Amino acid sequence: MHGKIIFFEDKNFQGRSYETSQDCPDMSSHLNRCHSCKVESGCFMVYDRPNFMGNQYFMRRGEYPDYQRMMGMNDCIRSCRNIPMHRGNFRMRMYEKENFGGQMHELSDDCESMTDRFRMNDMQSCNVMDGHWLMYEQPSYRGRQMYMRPGEYRNMRELSMHMGSNPMRVNSMRRIMDSCY
């Protein structure tokens, strides 16, 4: 099942619109800018730079009349990624050092604070084996976000810098569950 999102050039669902159920690496080919959107179904990550770069924000079904105010960002939506529905287990291995080195912990549920739960102050690499996850910069699912789909991530700081943002230290993580569909 694919999600469906409608982007609008102006706040409060005004101006030209663009509807998609697919990943869109560059919104400028459809709209001059994007300042509001409606998620009719599914879940999406939106980015403030083209090609899924820059600051990211998770969106589930709902209306978002003012992207800038809601996310506290200075720019508009420039790209989006549809998050596929995942049924089944969630599993991730987190490592305290780059290239899967140092202390390792396996996770299959949400984690409100890595420090409290694992006595781990930083995660430098991870292997997402099952499911789709949201990483948060601060405990209790707050702060900047980063979407992680199944795959190996050998250097989390380098990854966040590659995405065009300041290095991000992960402090909490949450599964993206079917409930958002």
C-alpha cells in the first residue's frame, strides 16, 4: 500500500498543488516552493533540500498548514520519500563505534533514551535488519530526525553530514509502525 501526499505552494493549502504517492527527489520540477501539505494516507519523510538531503521531518496522515512554523525551519519542502508499510519484526544492531566496532546492543522496540537503557552515550554505526526506524537527536523522541531503512550504516556522523546537516548524535529511536497507515 502506498501513501498519498499533496503539497501546496503556499501556507494553508493555497496556491498550486502537486500530489504524489512516490518518492520525489526534487519538488522544484512540480512547484516553485512548498509551504503546506496534506498526508491523505501512509507516512512520508520530507526534506528541506533536494535529493533527500538536509533536515528531515516525519509526516503521518494529517494536515500541515504551515510547514515552517510547525518544524521550526527556515526553508520549504524540497523533496519527499514515501515510507513503505512494514509488517513483521523490527530489528536493529547499534554499535558504539564506527564500522560496527565497540559495544553492541540489539533493539526490537522503541528506545526513549539510549543512555538510560543501554548506558551507551553514542551510536556511531548500526545495522537495520528489519523495519523502518526514526532516529532522534534528543531523548524522548525530540529534536532533529533521521529516517533509517534496512541496511548497514557504518558511520552515523558522516551520514548525517552527507545529508547536509550538522553531525547528529542519536539519543532515541522509534519504529515506524503500520499504525501510521
